[in-house]
Amino acid sequence: MDKPLTSKQKTIYTYIRNYLLEKDFSPTLEEIRSYVGVGAINTVIDHLKALENKGYIVRRKHAKRNIEIREVPNSENESMIMVPVVASVGCDDLSVYANETHDEFLRVDRKIASSGDKLVAVRAIGDSMNDADIMSGDYVLIRLTDHAENGDRVVAIVDDMVTVKKLEVRDNMIILWPESKDLKYKPIILNQDFKIAGKVVCTLPKETMDSSRVEPLPKESYEY
């Protein structure tokens, strides 16, 4: 992907990539045409040909939704993937509502992800997990799964609110533990249904996430 893109090509590429990350299938030609505001499908096809020739996408023949993003090594010989930042989570309590607003993406090393993993990132709010090196403002990389075991650090959804905590299952009781020496942070004890949204893979400290690794979406791409 060393060949530069025109402004229109970059807009189309970003739209396709974000669409694939959110829906797991590519947009149609008409959806692309409508999004970028061009008058003819043939104009979209010309841009897709250019993206394919430059190595950014691959198109499968004889399929309606036939576009795939091609991930290739960057200039530092590291294969990178784009991970959507889908929400902010409360590490202090359940004060932050769950949502799936994609307002930016992170560039992360593909080696972090195992084959078949679907990864997202969340922004931590609060310091109740500071002994686990999760500080307020950090990005927390999450492997999407509804399965976790005792001792796993999880993103839990309770009554449409989200939090990052350490999981303990004890008889019929669920305990979500903070990891902090500060005694003001208390465990969350549940005897109600709740949802595990994912398991923590690693933390990306905000100080290390420079502009080359955090890519905002164009404003017109936001969906609320």
C-alpha cells in the first residue's frame, strides 16, 4: 500500500473498510456511489479498479458484494490491521452506557490477533483497573467473545451499561472485581443476568498512541 491515493479513492477505501469492519460484508456499487455522491456506477468501478491496481483491495468475480481489503506489510515490515474503537467503558463503575459508535480506528500489529479473532478497542474511563495497567484514557484491545473464565479481565454489559473488570464466578453469583489498591473502588456483585462482550487482550497506553496509529473517521461516516 505504498502507492498514494487520490482524495476520492481514499474516501471510497475508508468507506469500504469501515463498512466491512462493521457488517462483515462489502457495500454494493450503488451504496458506494450514493455515499461518495458521484453520478454514475461506472465512475465507482473506475475508482475500484484503481484501488485494486494499487493493491488496496481485491474483488471477487461473479459476486454482488465482492470487495475485500488487502492487508499487506507496511514500510516497517509489520503487517497492520485496523481495529475500530467502538465505545468508552467505565472502569470506575457502570456509569458509561454501552454503544457501538465507531468514531476512530487504531492501527495495530496483526501478530496481536489470533486467526479468526474479531478485535475491537474501547477507551477506558476511570482508574479502578490501574493495578492492571489500565489507566483512564487508555485504549483497551478486546477480543469479542461471550465466553470467559475465572480470572479473565472482561468487558461486561449490565443493564445496557459497560465496564472492564476481573471476572469471578462463585456458585450462582458473579463478581466483577476492580484491580486497584484504592479502597474506594468496590467489586460489583451480581445475581442477575449480564453479558460478557469480550476479553481484554492488551492495553495500549494513550501516551503511545500517536496520530499515526489512531485514525479518525470522516465526520460524514459517523452513525449514531
